[in-house]
Amino acid sequence: MGNKIRIKMADLNIGKDGDILITSGLGSCVGVTLYDSKSQIGGMAHVMLPEFPENKDDGNPAKYADTALDMLIDKLKKAGASKRRFEAKMAGGAQMFKFSNSSDKMRIGARNIEAVKKYLKKSNIPIKGSEVGKDYGRTMEFDVGTGKATIKTVKKDDIIL
């Protein structure tokens, strides 16, 4: 058995066969995995916001869907994974609170989901599993050896993607 590698909020990391990548606290945040089954190298990002703001010079790029996924792909390729074989899975993006106005700014979960899907589509990376939206938080565990993601919630049984 390999390592349990914890991915904090606004962070990312990669692993190899035997490693388990874990992120918790996925409310409006989205957990995204990228996996190359041939090399058995995979990675996970914990995305907080849709896109890196133009007016920020020193923000944490792992916090945003567009820059976090760029970083994750680079890290995976350097480890020997092939972008051509990447498959993605995603979880989270919940609407955790009800707001009286339906301002698009307050739909962070939905905007995160849209941003991740748009990035993956543009990058020709297929989404092989998804457990997103709704109104509850999640924990995502990704077994790099098998490519299986387990989504744990308080509201229902574990979901295997």
C-alpha cells in the first residue's frame, strides 16, 4: 500500500500506483482528478474559484480552475503521464447556502463546475465520472492504482466513480 496524500483547499498533488489522493471540504469547491491508466499516474486539484483574476499578481494559482488544471497537467507530464490518455473525474460544486437574490456571483459551485467542464472540453480530456451540484459537501478519495474515485457524503451512501 502506498501513501495517503492529502490535498488541502486551493492545492494539488500527484501520485502513482498504490497512492490514495484525498481531499475533503468540497462544498462549492470542486475536486478534479486527472488519470493516465497506462502509466498509473494521477493527480487531484481542490479548486475554489472559476478563474484566475486578471488584476492579481501574486494570487495562489492552485485556487482557480484554469491555472490549477494547467499546473496539474504540467506536474503529471513531468512525472511521465501522457495528456493524450488523461481521463477526468470531478466532485463538489454544491450550492451550500440559499440566497434571496439569484446573483450569478453567489453561484460559486455552479460556476466552478462550468469552469472545470469548459477547461476539460477545451483540453480534449473526457470526464469519466461526476458527482456535482446539489446542496451538500463531499470528500473525494482517488485510488491512483485503479483510477477509482470514492465520493463520501453525509447525505447518502458512498459513490464510486
